[in-house]
Amino acid sequence: MASLHISISAEPIFYFGELGFTSSMFVSLLTTILLSLVAYKFYKNKDKKTGFTLFVQAIVESLYGFAQTIAPQKAREFLPLFGSIFFFVIIASWAGLLPGFETIWVNNGRDFVPLLRGGTADLNITLGTAMVAVFMVQVFGYKNLGVKYFKKFINFSNPINFFVGFLELISEFAKIMSFSFRLFGNIFAGEVLLAVIAFLLPVFGPLPFIGLEIFVGFIQALVFATLTLVFVNIAVSSSH
């Protein structure tokens, strides 16, 4: 009888010395390549009214319209960050629902491990994405306000402002933890649920849950990208 394999950490599929390249890193790399190819193809054919360009344009315009509701004056400036995070998270999350994920095994030289795993089902990937998002918040804050942006973190004018600045600094690190664990927890829990259902009720059992996970992947991508957009919009505000 086949056994059910569930691992909270992604297994390395090969090694660079002692550094392992995991299945989730591989899927995240494929996701990045795919999005880059789509962006390049759209850019090269943006003046042609094909089904592909119209489809991509409709999605981008929808995201731009959504960004305008949160940052009406800065939507055009924030759209690349907002859209990139949304597309990466949703594709990396949905990838784990494709046939072959967690079922194709390879020998990494030390053990047999799954070749493919959803990118956002690994805490390392979600943590890295969260760090990029929070880092870009600081970049936009400095770009729009200059050095005075950092005064909200370091202010020695009086003890109260110093304490408030310390709390602001802690909140930035708290955003990283909140981003990464929320996304990882939801996507990993969904993949575990699908694995258990597929093990107990093969073929037709997982179908309703696949639809649910498609919805969850979309919501998590939208939440992650929207919170990033909100934090960036707050960061560029001159008043705190």
C-alpha cells in the first residue's frame, strides 16, 4: 500500500556542496521564468490586437484600477511592485495544484524526494517574498520623502518619539513575519488537505477541494499584494 508523504519543509532535489536547492525553489524559478517570458512576449507584441495581448492587458488594467482605489495619486508608480507580487504569488500557489506535484520523485544523491512543490508552500520562499515587499516599502518611502522618512524610526527629540520610533521599527519586522507565515500557512494547509483527500478518496475526491484551493490562492495573492500596496502608500505619506 502506498504511503502518504507530508513534509513541512521542502526537500533539496540536488546540492551545491552542502547547500541544497529545494523543490519549491525550482518551482519558484520556473514561475519567475514563465512570468518573464509572458512579459517579454507582451512587450514585443503590445501593438498587436491578439487574444494574448488583450488578455494580459485586461488583467493589468484591472490591477491598475484596483491600485487606484488605494493609491490614486501613485498607482502608476506602485503598479510594477503590486502586480509583480500578485502574479508571482498566485502562479507559485496554483502551481502546487498541477498534476505531478509531490508525486514525481527524484534521487538527490542522498534520498528520494518529490521533484516539484508549490513555491508558496515553503516558508523560505514566502519569507523571501515578504522581505522583498517590506524592503521595497522602505525604498519607496525614501524615494518620496528622502532622509526624513527614517525619522519615524529614529527620533531623539524626546523620549516619547524615541519610543514610538522603536515601535515603528518593530512593526516593520512584524510585517515580514505576518506576510510570510500567513501565506505559507494557508497554502501549505491546502496542499496537505489535498494530499490527504487524494490518499483517502482518489480520482474524484479532491475535485471540490481543488476549486477551493484555486480560490484560496487568488485571495492570498490579492491580500499579500494589497497589503504591500497599502504599506507603500502609508510610507510615502508625509504625515504619520
